[in-house]
Amino acid sequence: MKKTLVSALSAALVIGAASTTFAASNPFSDVPRDHWAYDAVTQLASDGVIEGYGDGTYRGERNITRYEMAQMVARAMAKGDMSVSDRALLDRLAAEFADELNNLGVRVSNLEKHADMVKWGGVLEYTYESERSETPRDGKTKKNNNNLMFRLEPSAEVNAHWHVNARLDANTKMNKDAGEDNGDKVSLEYAWAQGDYGDFQVKLGKMELLTAEAYAKPGALIFDHHFSGAEVSFGKDLRVKLQAGRISDEELTDPASYQGAELQYNGRLTGGIGYYRMSSRDYKAFTGGKERIGIWGVNAGYSFDKNNFLSAAYARNNSLAMDKKYKKSYQISYDYKGAKPEDKGSWGAYVSYRYIAGAALGATTDGAMEFTKGVEIGTDYTLFPNVVLSAKYFRGKDLNPVVTNGQDKVSKLFGRVEFFF
């Protein structure tokens, strides 16, 4: 980086003050009055942002180090009378030279947070699924699905405590030809405002609904869904979460009102309890005429070390008008390691026994499907930085009491590649 570039950046930082205070004398013999950067250089020298050499020169064409640039940024940070635009530019420079500034003893955590007011992330994701069944009546059947999804996840800062988030998904079916109903769909999945005050957090809008047992693979036993409303959580190791709003999807003609409460402890030994209540006219067909459903669940887990984790979860829905064996859901899982998108070569694997029945209104079903029981195994691997491959296989039996009475064999093959950005 050349000093001339530094002069240009520095001039932008002080342009507001420089326009009215250029009465400073020139301290550098090699910066004549007719030099394009004369005003900025003399003002910055007067403010103590830059220093010359012992022979009275500035040497503006000399290559400088990142450490020298960080010194100038640190001195500029000490200026208090600065416009909003100048402060934004200084914040970006502070974020760029954060490591060097920290070595100088300058704290830049707040500046880093404000450096980019809007941040963008996302993923390009290809998913392959193959669901297979074997029944005495129909024999063997197979249904394949190929889906390509492009996701954008912007996050914008509002002030020191609040920011807004969104998730926009664009989906298309890869196994459909042009002109067919290929499932092309662009949707705003989530949009919420979030306020963070230490160990207290509040969310307002449409957001993810992920029940506490989802901290372990293969995922949520009760809800891996979304809801619109409000969420409040507080605590550190022992955390309380309260939710209220409504749940709507294509399976509900009458959106359900929703309330949820969780108490969760996270440490080497984890454990928690939750209760979730929904109300909708659509539930009458499953509850014997009642509109309200209540589900309670418990979970527990133990980390043997940083790589090995054993977990279990159980949920029950006593509101359903069916045999008691269909009112419960549970899973027992063992996780080993886990792929990290930023760490090439990292990988993980898990094995789980899952019983997904009436207490799982919106469980994670990449492997085991709704109203099935059996063994699910999975693995993931980071092929390149931010490129992750994952695969799952489930084999078990259908639990649907109306159609199969638990006699049909089912299996599912799931594969995915994700490009994070």
C-alpha cells in the first residue's frame, strides 16, 4: 500500500474539519503547497494522526506496512468530532486492521460490529431424496425427488442492541422438465427483528420454530418448523424460552394459535423440559372434536468429550383420539464429531433410533419420515472450505394406523451438497 493511498483515505476521514481549519503550517519539506494532498497531510499532522521522519520529510511514495497503517487508524479513532460518513469509513478501516489494532492495545469490538451495517450470507443447496416402501398389497415402490435451492440470509443492524434478519428461499425441482410443474417457488421464509441485551433476547416477526432437543443430530423430535409472533429467552447455562403466535402451513386451512415454554440447561450434561399448545379447528378430526392440542417433551444428553455425545428425547401428545402407542414420539442418538464448513476435511457421523408418531407435529424428517420407526444413520464431510457433503439412510416400518397398521417396510436415502457463502 502506498502513502499516497493512505493520504487519500485519511483525507476522507477529516474532510469535514479540514475545510474550515486549514490554518496549520506545513511540517514536511517534501510536501509542497501545490501538492494535491497538501491540505489533508498538514491537517492530519496537526491533529496527530500522522507523523513524519526526523529529517522533516513525509516520504509519501514509500511502501508502508499494515502495522504503520494501523497506527494511523488508531490515532484517527481518538478524534471525537467526526461526521457519520467519516465514522463509517473509519469503522471499516478498523475492521480491516483489527488484528494490528489489538496488538497496539486498541479495542475495536464495537467498531467491527458497526463496520458493515448490512451483512449477506446464504447457501446453494442440492438435495436428493429417495423414499421406498414394501407392502404386501402394492409390492415395492420408490419415489425420487431432486431439489435445488438458493437461499439468501441478510442481516441489518438497527442500533447497538437491535438488528433485523430475513431468509429468502428460491426452490426448483431438478427432475422436472421445462414446461412441467417443476415446483419453482420463491418465498420469504423468515423475517424478524431481534434485540440482544446481555443474557436477555427478544424476537418479533416470522422465525424458526426449533424445539430444544434439536441440539443433537438427527434433529428436532417435536418441531422443525416456523411460527409468526414473539419469542423471549433469558438465562445463560440455564435458559428459559417463551413463545407465542400462530403456526400456518399448506396442511392447515385454519392457522393454529401457538404457545410454547422451554427450560433448558446446557453443559457437559444437558437436559430440559418443554410444553407446547396449539389450537385450530383443523385438529378436530384427530382429537375427537377438540380444537386444542398439548404436547410436552423432555430431553437429556451427555458429552463424553468434545467428539462424543449421547442424547435422548421423549414427547407425548395426549390430545389425540387414537391408541396410546401412537401418542408418543422418541429418539436415542449417538453423535461423533461434526463437519465444520470453514474447516476442510472435518467430518462427523451419527446413529439414531427414531419413533416419529403423534407427538411429532413437525419433526426433522430428512431421514425418518412422519409416522415411522427405525434406525437412521448419517454422515457429513467438508470437501472444500464452505462446501459440505452429507448423507443419511433410514430403514424401518410405517406406523400409520389407518393405512398399514405398522406392517409396511419403509426406507429413505438422503444426500445433499451445500455451497455456503
